Amino acid sequence: MEKEPLTVRGLESLKEELIFLKEKKRPKIVEAISEARSHGDLKENAEYHAAKEQQSHNEGRIQEIEDIIARANVIDVTKLNNDGKVIFGSTVFLEDLDTNEKINYKIVGKDEASIKDKLIYFRSPIGKGLIGKNKNDLVEILTPSGKKNFEIKDVKYI
């Protein structure tokens, strides 16, 4: 069983989702199935089939989260000495040398990644291009949209 790196915040949000799915969503689905069953013939009962499908998705997600948590290698970067190196869990402040745009990303695991939240998967092209680099390094990364040139302005372990 391969360990999957996860930030402290990532673990917390997975645990919150698990509690929601088990304690809030699961009982509602069971109630919907029971309600649909009371309507009689199950073969032509769309509500029943929709509720059963929803139950299947919910239980699948519960199993998936439990598996992720079981395999989690939780990394708390706030407890590490910051020597300016980009590592899993660090927040990297960049300047795009082609556009002069300033951006920052937190390097995270697969289940936490969200480009709109600036959470970038450590195995993505940008994640791989940044890991191991240091503050003030110039970095060229080949992304699906072409070459990007960055300067690492700062690295924070927050």
C-alpha cells in the first residue's frame, strides 16, 4: 500500500467530508430509498433507482476517503526548518518572467489539488518543476500550454 502525501489541512477537509457523508448524506439517502419503496412497484420507480444510485456514489466516496486517510503520510511543513527550498506542502511565491504576473501556489497531494484555490499537485508539470528548487532560482517549466519561465521570489512553510 503506497503512502500518499497529504497536508494537515488536506487531512482535516477529508475528515470533514467523511463526517458529512456518513452523518448527514447517508441518512437522507436511506430515507429517500424508504420513501420511494413505499410507492410500490420498484421496477418502474425512478425515485427509487435514483436514490439507489446516489447511495452507491456516496458509499463509494466514503470508501475512497477512508482509503486515502489510511494511506496518508501527513506532512506538517510548519514544523520543518525553512531553508528556502520548495518541498511538499510549501507555498511558493513566483513571478512569471514572461508576463511579470505575481502568483503563488501551495504544493499539495492529488486529493487536495485545486487550481482555482492555487493548490497544485506535486506531480503536475509545475509541481514537479518547482520541487527541490530554492528561493531566487529561475525555473523553466514545460506545461501543456507551453514553456513558462518563473523566478521563485519566496518560499514559505505555512
